[in-house]
Amino acid sequence: MINGSPHANGNTAVGLAEMKKIFDAEGIETTILQVGDKAIRGCISCGTCTRAGKCAFDDEVNQAAALLEKADGLVIASPVYYASANGTLVSFLDRLFFSAQFDMTMKVGASIAVARRGGTTATFDQLNKYLTKSGMAVASSQYWNIFHGRKKGEAVKDEEGMQTLRILARNMVFLIKSIALGKEKYGLPETELWTPTHFIR
């Protein structure tokens, strides 16, 4: 579970804690990584990861990659800044998903966004792009995975938002367990060799 807020105990943490209650009750082990308050630089397109198998900048990104490789699921959580995710989180995710050299197919992913008022759906869409590009099974809930709060801890008062996150966590648990059974019986879906193209003719 990735906390992209610079405030370790803010409203983003409230949402993750609500989901963690469900994971704990269902016997799903979780790790919460606090990255929003770290000095994480963006990708510089140096290509080191394709040669070395990890990012050239040996920080929280490489630590998270080692955890994600073993994990069955991932939750990305962000506060909303100017209708988008926290910039530190974006730098972290750009490098994590670009540099990771392992297959993420059918790992279960979910993103959640919290704001005082607006910009949550744009942030939700932004975060989901990391998951959908990686062949992950994206979990959903009864509503978009968003909740609201401004002051520290205020998000807990968003009853519908908290319910949405609990249902999301239960759906993630179901997918994680179901995919484990499916992999055992059927294996992963067949893949094809990537055929990269570009638009310069």
C-alpha cells in the first residue's frame, strides 16, 4: 500500500487504514510505504534499468520494487493537488513502473484519491493508468475509489467514502484469492512478444 501524501497521518492514511482493517480481517498481510514526504526525483530516461534491472537512483523506488515483485496486490493512494496526484508520488510511480523488470500480470491493483472537494476523478484516472498498462487486474467498488476530507482525520466522516473503500478492499481480497486459484489451475494468460510502434512515418 503506497501512501503518496506528504502527511503520514493525514486523510490519505485514513483511507488506507480503512482498507487495512479488511485486509487484516481476511488474513491478507500488508505493508504501507510512506513515500509522499520523501525526496524522490523523477525519471531521467537514462536507460540504466534496462541494463541493470533496477533504477539508477537507489532509493524508495528500488525498495518498493522488491516488495511489489513478491506481492499479490497493490494499492496506490494520493491526495489531490491541482486535480492530479502529488508530484512526488508521480515521480515515484513513473520510475517504479518503468524500471521494474518483472511481470505484473494479474497482480491486483487499486488506486484511491482524497480531496477537499474536486479533482478526485482526474487523479483516480491518472493513477489507474499505471495499473492498466502493466496487465494488472484492477479492482473496483460500488463507486469510484474516492473520498473527501480537508482537515487532518476529517475523511473518516465521509461515510460513503469509507464504505466504498471497505468494499474495494473486500473485492481486492476476492480477486487475490480467486486469481491464486486460477493460476494454480490454468496458469497466467498467454502473452505475445511486444511489438512497439511509433507515429513517425
